[in-house]
Amino acid sequence: MASLLNHQSLPDLDGRSFDVAVIGGGINGTSTARTLASAGYRVLLVERNDFGSGSSSRSSRLLHCGLNYLAMANDAKSLRAKLKYVTLAKNMMGERARMYRALPGRMTPKTLHIPLRKNDAVKPWQFDLAFATLKCLGGHSVPLNYRRTTERQLPSHPLAPYLGDDLVGIVSYSELAFDWPERVCVDYALTAAGHGATVLNYVTLTGVEKSDGGWRLTLEDSLKGAHRTNVFSRAVINMTGAWSDNINKLADAEAHPTVTPNKGCHFAVRLSPAFKGIGIVNRNALGHMFICLPWNDFHIIGPSESKLNGPSDGLQAWDEDIDCLLRQARSEIPGTNITRGDVLFRWAGMRPATFEYDNPLGGWDRRLHVTSNSDKSLWISMSWGRLADHLITSREILDHVSSQLGRNAPVAPVGALIPRSNELGQIVRDEGPTSVADVMFGRTGWGWSADLGRSRVPDIAAALAAASRDRTADDFAAEYLSYIEQAFGARATEVAL
């Protein structure tokens, strides 16, 4: 089985050369590294924290079938814009089916409901037409299971009492959700390593110097800052999301902005048994999605969308963020009467929206920003990289790399994902975790439970301590409790070891 390295292996890289260095270990970076390594390129993948621990971990998890693109097509003023959004919906339906096949055991269909209200701009028959259109656009192997409950049928619908007095119908359909995106990032990183890539977490890119035919990159240990290593790469793929402009400016201090980081928050809550296994979606006041997604024995509600007040703001969900989401929840599902006291935990993340001069929140338009140089070197960064588009992104980047660098070998099938282990000793040995949080969220998913995995802390802390030279189980456990208090607003209760 392939193994992941971490910051402790950084000194071994000094002076090495690569075809492609992928900076950023979220879902777009790990997927890109996996695709390029399978094509025969010498790939380096580095992530400054743990794989998938940034924006990939903080998303709403839904794949999205393309319905929102059809809504945008309906709102568009020009025929060209309408065709653009219909094409995006078609692509999303095809990608939905492709991703479900490519990630067995990593995605689950969820039954979602859309409340239809008396004064809605979109009429019930328009939903019939929209879902008929989506079905015609492709992706038949993953059914949408569309159904519309009419006003006459509402008394027998279990959710009707929770959705308000102005209800005239309910739409339901099936959507795919990632079981937990962080694990997919680790899967991709492991598979990239299996194809020969050098893959490290807790390593930061701190310097870039242009060199003939590529770049010299300075890498540093993110945890200890004790080691600085220099490597050479012909191409650099900047997949750092909200931090992309910071990395671009290491290579070019005058680089134009490409991303506008904005903040999205979610919270977890337990709802009535009537909501068991089913969720609610709708368009919010911004024309984006309000989501109430079933997850284990609770629901995830979000996302909010707001301008950042500073870099640290994107890492915290403040009371005002939760109050904003509560107002949306009371509007969409008024019968639930959710209050701040019902919130189990909360979290925040940063979206790498595409920079637009006249838009303080940035645009929701995925773009690759490509610089191809005459010396055959290549620099690519991306804005607005969603979970749903990550396989499209990796294929497009492969095309750019092949065109600029030449193809090193015929593209091999990317192949199956590395099988996941449930044995803590093997996880610690082979999958590169350095903390309880890494195991909880990136390796096992145990952290995504109502108690944020507290009952699992002793076993994980003991396994990490057994592999550590200088840290005890108490150290690892205390670090985790502090982490969930800061990142999730969860009270750090005592855990017996």
C-alpha cells in the first residue's frame, strides 16, 4: 500500500527536480496530483496543513445536479447567457454520474425537498419542466427521482406542518452528497503516491524564484519551521483556493488578483423525527442555495455568505453568522422553531470566489488562470474551485500540462482508490496524520458526529502517542479539545484517558 509522507521527510527532498509541483492538498489539488501522476509526470504535492482540511472540509457537501444553473438560465437576459447556463447544467448532470462511478462508497444519495409557496416567482409547472430538462440532458445512471406533491396532497406529507401556511406544494428529488470530502482528498493523495508522486502534508511554500525552464521553490516545515528545502519544478499548479493570490505573488509581486475570499458558515442541529433522512433546499435572497442536509443523526444548515473582515474571520462562525442562518431557517422551515440554543456546533470556511472589480463577494465562475512561458515552464492557479467540478479541473489541467511540457507517458487509467483502513495503527503509519483532528476528519470521519468524536479521543491519542518521539496521549487529547472549541464553538469537556 502507498504511504503518505509528512513534514519530517522534507529534508530528503532538497535539490530534487519535478515535472509538476501541486501546491494545496484540497480536493482540487489532490485530484490534480493523482491525474498527473497517473499520466507519468514526476509530481510533488504539498499541503501546509492536512489534506482536505481547508475549504474542502467546510463545504455544504452537496454535488448539485444542475438545477441552480437552470434557475440562472431562467434569470439570464440574453440568449447567449441562457445557453451558457443550460450547457453548465448538462455538464453537471454528466459529471454527477461520472463522479458517482469514480468514487464508490464516498457519495450517498440524499432526498431533498423544495417548498413551493404561493407568491414564489418560480411556479410549480416550471419545476416539472426543469427536471424534465435535466433528465434529457443526461446522467441517467444516477436517477433524480423527481416528484411533486400538489396542494391537494399536502395534508398527507410529513413535512407540510413545518413549512409554513403559504405552502402550495413540495418538490422532492435525489441529490448526491460526499460522505465527507476530507477522506476523498486523502484517497486521492494516497492514489497519487501509488502512482509515484511525492506527497507531503504540513509543508508550506515560502519562496519562488524563476529559473530557466521552471521555478525553484523553497519549502518549509509548517509545524516546526526547522527545515527549509529547495526543489525545482517545470510547472507549478497553485490549488490553494482562498490563498491563491498570496502564492501567485511569491512568483510575481505584481500579479493581478484572481480570487475574492468570502466567508461561509454552517451549523449542526437536531430536527424533528419527521426530517429523518430528508432535507430542504431552496434559493436564498442572494439567489444561492439554502441547504438543510441530513447527516448522521442531525442536520447541517447553511451556508451563509458574507464579506471577510480579515483573514482570521474566515476561520470562525460568530454569533451574528449563526443568527443570519437562523433567520433563513425560520423563513424556510418555520415550524422547526430553531434557536441558537439548539445548535450543536458551528463552523466557518472561506470560498475562493473569482475576483470581479464590481463585486465585493466575488463571482461564482470557475476559472483557470494560466501562464505559459516561452521556456516551456507553466504556472496555473484557479478561482472558484468547487467539490462538484474537481474531476473536470484535473482533466483540464492535464491538457495544459501535456501541451506545455509534452506527455511523459501514455495516460494510464487513474484506477481505483486506495482501500481505506479502519485500523488506527495502520492509519497513523501510512496515512500521514499528525493530530487527533487529522484522524477524526481526514481518515475516519468519526469527528462528524454530534459529539465531534469525543468518545474516540482516547484511542486515537494513544495510537498517535505510540508513534511519537516527544508527545504523550494527554498532549494529543488536549490539543484536540482545544481545536474543536476554537473551530466548532464546542465546549472542551474532560475526556478520561
